Amino acid sequence: MAGNDIYLEIVGVGKAMRVAAVDAVTGEEVVFQVPEKTSRVEIERLAIAKLRWKQDKDAKKKRPGSKPGRGIQV
């Protein structure tokens, strides 16, 4: 993921901030909340970590082979 742009949307919600982070290349999105006093640097670090976690998790779910589905091919 190094070198990819990440779009951040930060919206205040009470005493917290709702953060939506989108990877510009893959379109993967994560949404999380942080306290309102969290620094921009920390928000960016969290966004990168959460996007990496989601991409790793999704990569493990993918099935080997070219055809989706279940069953035995005869």
C-alpha cells in the first residue's frame, strides 16, 4: 500500500470525530471514530493501519482458482 493516496473525511459528532478513509487505488473504505482531540497525524496512522488490516483480511478470504462457488467439479 506504500505510495497510495488515501482520502480522509473527518466529521465532528459530539465529542468524537467520525473518520472515513478510502484507498484511492483499490476503493477500499474503513470508517472509525476517534476522540475530538486526536491529532491529524494519529488519524492518518490509524487510517493506514485499518486499511492494511482490511486488505489483508479480504485477501485471506479469496478462494484459490478462477471459479467462485461451492461443490465438486466433475
